[in-house]
Amino acid sequence: YGLHPMFTASQAVAEVSLPQTSTPLSDRIINSEAMLLGFLAEKSLPFSLATDLLQLVKEMSKDG
């Protein structure tokens, strides 16, 4: 158990912090809706499912 001896001499890898882009919420919402409509079209599903499916996705993505 524990760290294999082969790795004990190795140095710790420094973490690189990547810059995070800040995408406005309105753009993320529009992008999500466009992806949903594209999915419906790609799978030949009726667009009448969009409203219910969008509500489902919103419920599934809630925090907490």
C-alpha cells in the first residue's frame, strides 16, 4: 500500500491555471436551446417536444 517506490523520487507536477472565459448567461441559454433544437432535428423528433424537453433539462441541471 502507499506510493510505489518508482514514483517516490519524482517531483510534484505544478498545476497550471487556465484562464476561464466568461460567457454571458444569455449566450449560454441561447446556445443550449439551439443545441436542443438541433438534436430534435437530427433525430427527426417533433419540435413540439422542445418545450417539455427543455423543462426536463432545466430540472436535471439544477444545483442542490
